Amino acid sequence: MSRRLALVAFAFAVLLASPVGAAAEERPPVNKAVYLDASKPVEERVEDLLKRLTLDEKLLLVHADSKFTTAAIPRLGIPQRWLSDGPHGVREDIGPHDWNPAGRTDDSATWLPVGVALAATWNPDLAKAYGETIGREALARGKHVMLGPAVNIHRTPLNGRNFEYFGEDPFLTARMVVPWIRGMQALKVAACVKHYALNNQEWQRGTIDVEVDERALREIYLPAFEAAVKEGKVLAVMGAYNKLRGQHACHNDYLLNQVLKGEWGFEGLVMSDWSGTHDTREAALHGLDLEMGTNKPYAEFFLADPFKRLLEEGEAPMSVLDDKARRNLRVMIGTGALDGRPAGALNTKAHQQTARRVAQESIVLLKNEGALLPLDPAKVRTILVIGENAVRKHSHEGGSSEIKALYEVTPLEGIASRVPGAKVMHAMGYKSGRWSPDSPPGNPDVETLIARAVEGARQSDVAIVVGGLNHERNQDAEGSDRKDLALPGGQAELIRRVAEANPRTVVVLVSGGPVDMEPWLAQTPAVVQAWYAGMEGGHALAAILFGDVSPSGKLPATFPRKLADSPAHALGAYPGKGGTVRYEEGLLVGYRWFDAKGIVPLFPFGHGLSYTTFEYANPKVEEPRVAPSAGAKAPVAVMRMDVKNTGSRAGAEVVQVYVRPVAPRLPRPPQELKGFAKVLLKPGEAKTVSVALGADAFAFYDPAKKAWVAEAGEFRIRVGSSSRLIRLEAPFRLKTNMAVAR
């Protein structure tokens, strides 16, 4: 018997067993239920089911009945709905009523590289494969809603959750999040984009009140969410912990009712972050549709019995509950909860290959003096791999994004397996938690570890220091921010002395963002940014180090020389005062600030070296005819250029297109990323690359008009291999003013 027929039979049997009375007669017979007919339009099914629900049943839809579920309604064949953390894979099962592991043996998953690593690929096709991988594994694990992707902007390099996010640029983030969502939701698994909005620091995240001007809000912090809704058709949005202008984001009337549901037309559900709900009246009236994780008995959740009392006393109209129920039912139907779902797949070879490919394309070659990399496996006989991160496993760390990985290949394992004929040794060199900036000079534990590593490096053909951060508190971790950019455990001294002992030293950094490199960078010939690279990270790193793959990752965030160069810190606008943080830098986030202030970063946004070289030539701007109603993304200009691989190795280049307004009416950043293309070229091969620019590429948000506008004027269209390495430039004139309906 099919699942649909079984549900019909079950519901019909329940109906026959029910007492006959007026209430029962008012509801349509279940055996003729439109909501069970998958061929009917979604809205028709929603309305049919809505009118069958009692008040108490509607309330069951809008709050949790365990840590990660909402209640089943057996009378109507509505199953328990399962949610799961999942920006980097499907989280280990817990609970049901606490945070302890459930003790299952079938909940290991594919651990994918973290969000910032995915962004560093600059490859939307990989973002789609990433979403598909999590979607298939969610199906296999019986999950309906996955809590990801996470798209908050890197406002400060100290944010403990930057590793989950897609970097500092709203355009790059939007272009990566849309295919992620589409890939997952095509498999009938709902994505839940988070954290809406302005969760840009973990310090006082549950109480901090953000004050931000409207242009910065619209141009920097909301575009990825807007793209997720309008282009990705995301089914769920999670509210943030923080406040905006005095009101908690999980029930913020402006963010939820006016912008998300009003302006953007979002029809899915808004859920709270766990313990992110604080008030029944605001939750009811200000746009929250699903309350999760409140630290109370489930019946006492703000949207449970207290909400019922509000409705019964007439302080909230029944239409408010109906709207919330509709939104939850849309997501249920959209995920196949009433119709049966595909089986999915867990830990397949294809999923592992996706994890490896993302890792390989995410790795950024920051420095390669004297072409030390790639290493020749035929010539390197003794390799000393140094560092705790060479052997540490990171998948089951970091907070809500942790994964119980089926396996995790460490850097040491990846390197050793790549060169089985070489002697590969390991020296710890440092250990986290054994050093701090306040440690006395000459700490014997630290000195012993460094001395052993230095002696081993002196006797090896090459030394590879795998350092960086981990997911302990005050590093890359949910619930806390970093205190500074310093490398923990005495790593700066370790790297300096190892490089002094062996000029063939490679530094590999495992982290979610920039660290202080100034004490040792000049002495170190090769530096690789490897992020938290997923279960295949060790193999991916080895493939880069030994030249099996030419690195093609590009930084999705600026790496500053010192923390004080970053805008929020330069202005003293982090972490806030008196419970409020003011975004005084406005639009000048990340590279926008560095460009506007003429500050030279350590490594600029978009930076990433290759083992080959690329030549750019023949820039040309074409102006296709566009009807006034064609939309914000219909091309008003197409930038074309030839890109040639002039080296001896195959490689991929990320062609980045920035738009520079010449004389804007309102202040604007000097340039902004508005297009990119990743092109793979064989040695000597050339391709013509085209990047289309819609009206939105020239637009800004005008607070006076409360609208996006693209004003006639002169622009420079700039093409670079980073934000600071501009290869080509061409003039463009936008001939008419355009109202841009995004």
C-alpha cells in the first residue's frame, strides 16, 4: 500500500471511530481530503488541511515538542517533523529533551568543508553539489528541515562563527547561497537560511542591540537573505539572537513583517534560533512562525499555552495563528512529509568526492616565494610535519555545526599517503591551551615542543607547519569571539624558528579567517590557507602541496596586517558599549574600507595564487538592449575579456569584476564586486570570458526613496584576479536612471 493510501485509510478509520456530532460534521470527510492529493496545487492542499485543524492542533505546528521536532497529528496523518543542524552536514542525533548524544550508531555523516571554505572556491556549481549532498543525507536520516546555510557577513575577523559564513561580501555570498538552497530543496529537504539578521558577533549575542543605518543594512547585511528568498525560494528563515534597533530579531516587526514577508513576499516559515524567543505578544504579532529551543516545558513555550490564552482573550486575532499554520503546512508539503519521500543516501563515494573537490578548490595559496610549491614527490625524501592541527580532528567541534563524521583524514595522514616512499615524521611543536599571551617567557613546555620541532626540521628536506586555530572557546567557536588575531600555543615563535632552521618551510593555516602573520611571514617562503576542510581535507591538502591540483581558491575576506586596520576596530565600534553596538563604518565593510582609506592589507579580498600564470587581454563592454521592465538582473552591460593560461600547468582562474562609480550622488564604496567567473584552462589555452552586469550592479539603496536606484552616470568596470590586482579596466556610461525592483 502506498504511503498516501495508508494515510487516507488511517485517517478515515480515526474519523469513523470519532463521536458523531456537530464539530465532526463541520469538517470535510478525510477520505476525500484534497490535502492528501499530491497532484493538487500546494495552496489548495494547505487550505484544505488548515480547515480540518482544531485550535490546539494549529498550535502544535508552531512550537517544538523536543529539541529538534514538532509534534505529530495522527488524526490527520501529519507526522512528527524533524529538524537538524546542518550547515556542513547532518548533525549527530541528540536528546530528545537534552543536548546529550542519542547514542545511535547510524548517524555518522559526510563532513563537508565549512562555509567560508565553500565561499573560497568561488564556484556556484560546487555550492549546488554541496547542498545536494546535505539534502540526500538529510533524507537518509529522516530530516525535513536543515538549519543552513549560514550567511552572516564577516564584519569583524574576531567573530567566533565566521568559519560558518561566506565571507565579507554580500554579492559573493548571495551567488553561493542560491545554488546551495536550490540543490537541497530540489530533493524535498527544506533549507533554513540563517541568522536573520546582523548576527555578526558572538559576544553578548543574545542581548546585543545593533544600531545600523538603512543603507548598510540593505546593501551589506540583507542581500544574501534577499537572494535566498527571491531567487533560492528558500522555505525557512531562522531569526538571529541579537536585537535590531531595540527589538529581538526573532520577533522583530521591521525585519520579519515589513521586509521579509512584506517587501520580499516570503511565504515560508520563520523559526527562532534555540532560546531566541523572549515574548509571546511580539512572537505572535511580529512574524515568528515556529518557536524552537526555549528553555521551558513545551506547553509553556511563548507560542504554546501563552499564545492560546492571547487568542482566547481576543488580544491576537485568529488570523495570526492561521497564517503561521499555513506557513508551516507549506513547508511540510514542500518537503513531502504527507506524500512519502525519497530514501536518500548516506556517506556515498560521490558525497566524499564532493567533500574532496570543495576542499581542493577552497585552499588558497597565499604566498609561494621561489616557487617552493608544489613539492616534487620524487625528490622529497624526508618530511617533517609539525603542529597539533596536523593530527587534530575538527569535525566534532565548533558548536551547532559539529558533525559526527564517518571518518576524517588529517593533514599528516593525507601527506603520508601521498608520498609512501618518503619518510614522513611528526612533531607536535605546539599544543592549544598550553600558552597564552600572558604566559611567562621561556615556558618550559612550550620551549621543549619548539626545540624538538626545530631539530627535526633542520634534518628534513622540507618542514610543513600545520598551525592555525581550532574550535575551542575564544577561537573559531559558537558562543564566543576571538580576543585577538594571535596564533595560540606559541605558534608564532615556532614558525619563526622552524623557518630559520629550514628555508624550505611551508606553513599551512587551519582557521576560519585571518591570523597574525607579521612576526614570521617575511621568513616563510610558502603559506597556504586550508580552512576547516572537511573529511577529505588531508587528501585535498596533499594534492595541492604535491601539485596534483593547482590551487584555485580565492579569499572571501580581507586578511589585515593588524586588527586595528579592520573598520569596526579602527573606529572602536566592536564589541559595543552598554549593550549596544553601532555599525559606524556603514557601507565600508571589508575591502570597501581598505580601498576607501588607502590601507594596504596583508592579503586582499579575492587574493589567491596558482601554480600557473594567466594573461588578461582585449577588454570590451557590450550594451545589450534591455526593456525597462526586464528586471534588476537583465544585463545592461556585458564585460568580455580574453584569459590565457601562459604557464606550464593546467589551472583555474577566478575572473573578478568590480564596478566603480565615478561621481556618485551619494557616498559609495570605491569599488564593489558585481560579477565573477571561474574558468579552467590547459597550458596555452585561451578563452573569452563574459560577465553580465544587470541594473542591480550599478544600483544603491536610496533611503529617501526607500528603494534601489541605478542613476545615470559614468562607471569604470574593472577586472582583476583580486580586489587589489586589477588587470583590465573599461569605461561604461549608464544612460538613464533606473528604478531597480530586485
